[in-house]
Amino acid sequence: MGHKHRVEIPGGLYHVTARGNAQATIFVDDVDYVEFLRMLEAVVSQYRWLTHAYSLLPNHYHLLVETPDANLADGMHRLNGRYARRFNQRYRRFGHVFQGPYGAQVVERDEHLQEAYRYVVLNPVRAGLCERFEDWPWTFVDAEIIRELFGSVEAFRAFVADGVQRPQPGLNQVAASA
């Protein structure tokens, strides 16, 4: 059975996820986080991606990226492949670092994008790693896009805080409610 076909769209906006094999840790210390971000920056530059947001947690990560060219698979293959080789070399191990291929969902509407932002930044809060998303050092949001989408950074913070108070729907539910 082959891999399922991935949708790649010029100008596509994606919520991308990858998890450690058997939910194992993929970021052991700050050096790992920094190296992953260095590799992400190189991929973003090489493939001309726009980074809208990310959140890196000990055993998985989330990215919101826009691909002006239809090249998500190439960039993700490079990112995850390089990181896995570096991780295995650093920790003198062999085998899979990531649990299968990355997941990617096309984000099609502003409402879906808003929920995707909230979902990404609340991951460390919901995992008990911090109380406020702003406190997690491995989370990033593009403030310019936030202002365009929410009117202000303060409005975004209120939207995110509202998500802490109630269960957050899965992104597939948000996309299906279009």
C-alpha cells in the first residue's frame, strides 16, 4: 500500500504536524529546538515558504506555512530528513525519529486559519508546559498576519484565551463546517 496522495497548491496554506516515533521525544534540550529552527529557516528560505506560526513541543511540532510554489512535500522531506539524521547522530541511535510521514491539512478560510492559529499556540498550554502561550519559548506567530486576521494582537490573545476556557474542536471539524 503506497502513501496517500498529498494535495499541493501554489500559494497553499498548510497546518503541518509531525510526531516522534511511538510519541518519543524529538526535542531533548534547547540545542535540539534551536537546530530544528535553524533547519526550518533554511527550508523556508530555499523553498520560499512563509512561516505563519509554529509550536515545537518535546514529542511533536506544528507549523502553519504558506507555499508560494507547490513544494510542501519536497521541503518537508528535507526538513524531517535532515533533522532525523542530526538527531540520530547526536544521540548515537538508529531508526525512525518521526512516526510516519508528516501530516498536512490545507487551510482554506479565515475562520479555519483563526482556529489553526489557536490550535497551534495552545498546544504547549494544553500539554501543561506553560500557562500562557506567550510563555512557551518555542512558539511563534507572525504578528503582521495576526493583526490582519484579528484586528490586533490583543484581540488574538483574547481569542486564544477563550479557547483555553472551552474544549477546542479538531481542525477537521472546523474545516467541515464551511
